[in-house]
Amino acid sequence: MAQLARVTPTRLPLFPLPLVLFPGATLPLHIFEPRYRALIADCRADDGRWDGRFGIVLATPGPERAMPAGRVGCIAVLRDVRLLPDGRSNVVVEGERRFALARFVDDPAPYHVAEVHAWDDAPDGADLDAVAVRALDAEVRALFARVAQAARRIADDATPPPALPDDPAALAFAVAAAIDFDNALRQRLLAERSPRARLEEVAPLLRHAVDAIETRAAVHERARSNGHGPH
């Protein structure tokens, strides 16, 4: 936790994107804009200014610097960088800690720099020990396993489903990172400071999806067995 504490509150380079990064999730990015080539170079520099970190935040309509204060994003830690001959790069980042935008600041860098502060779960963590949270946690894990297994049957994919974190507070983030929820829902989950509320948002979506995707998986397997239908 000490490592996280030193990056918030502080100044952070920002990378607005049409996606949401969650704590604990990995994300591949193709870097081609000159300003973000500079960002990656600065994050890799030995001066320690950015310490291999930058902020990913879901872009809003309009000018990027008009993004409202309080917008929640996630600190991205560089895990792998593959430089290409023409100056572009392919990188892999891992979501670390959530932050909330305080304000953009003037900086000579060609990319955005902002003051941010930590955005953790609400201090009262009593709901983590509640019977309701434990029940939701168990239900979400079971539903996710069924959805993931059915999706792999449809794709003829024998690999195991992604592992889920043991911590109920991180569970909704992991599920949302693995399933194609829309960005509005992803942003709500990222900004929500109650683990119970996050699970309550994810659970009904999985309940709604599981029967349909298992039916599709069964039809797919029947089609393969009798030679009819697409593979």
C-alpha cells in the first residue's frame, strides 16, 4: 500500500480513451499519437517523475480538458513495452489504483497532466462482512463460471476461464473486465465505492445472460455433432 500512496494525491499524466481500465486488469495498447509516444517515453525514463505510471480515464464528449472534476479513472502501470521501428509501440498495462480528477494543470509535456486524488472504497467496510455480500459474492462467482464455460464452448476454446480474485471488493471489477459490458456500466462500477453495490449491479446482468448463452452453447454443440450449422 505504501507504493500506491506515493502516487496519490499527486500530479499524473492522463490518457483519455474510449474504454475503462479496472484495478487488477491488464490491457494492451497500441501507441501511435506523438503526444502519447512522448508519454510512454517519459514513463520509462530514469528520472522517476512518473515512475512507470499514467492515468487512463474514459473520455467524455467535447474537449479533453473540459472533463469535469471528479471523473474517476485508474492508474495504469507499464508492464511490457515493445518499441516498433517507426516510433510506435505496443504496450501492456495493469490497472493499479483508482483516482478522481481534481483539475488539469499546465505542464510543458505534450500530453495532459492533472492533479488527482485517491478514490478508494468508502472507509466503512462493514458491508464486506455482511451475509448479503457473501451471498452475492458466491452467486456472482457461480454465474460467471457458467457464462465463461458456455462462451468457451461456443468458441471451441479449451482454455480455462480467467481466475477471479479472492477479495469480494475486487470481484465485480474482474468480472466487468472479462465480459463485454457497455462503457456506461463500466464507468459506474469503477466510480462505485461500495463493494456490495458493485456486486448488486453485476449479479442481475449475469442472471439475465446465463440461460441464453448456455442455450447457444448447447445448440452449437448439437450442430457440430450432426454436421449442420456453422462451426
